[in-house]
Amino acid sequence: MAKVTIRQTASPIRRKSDQRATLVGLGLNRIGRTAVLDDTPAVRGMIAKVAHMVEVLA
């Protein structure tokens, strides 16, 4: 299965709690941290929800 690499670029401070939970679900919780995940529709939906706080590397 294809992989996608994401990096957190912004802080979850003063964000809605569901956005914070989405970052934790993606394996991110600190600026600069990266995660390599399977490229599934569920993961893509989570990335879309917090697109303003992450960048997709691959």
C-alpha cells in the first residue's frame, strides 16, 4: 500500500478540540514532528481536516 508522509507545521493551541484529536490520531502532537501513514481515504480525510496545520511531504 502507498504511504504518505506528513509534518506538523502549526500549533494546536487555540484550535478546536476535534482538530487537536485529529492531530493525535495522525500521530502528531508537536511542531516539526513527522508521521508516515498508509494512504487511505480515512487518512486523507483527517489530513484535509487539519490541512492548515500540516504539510504533505510525499
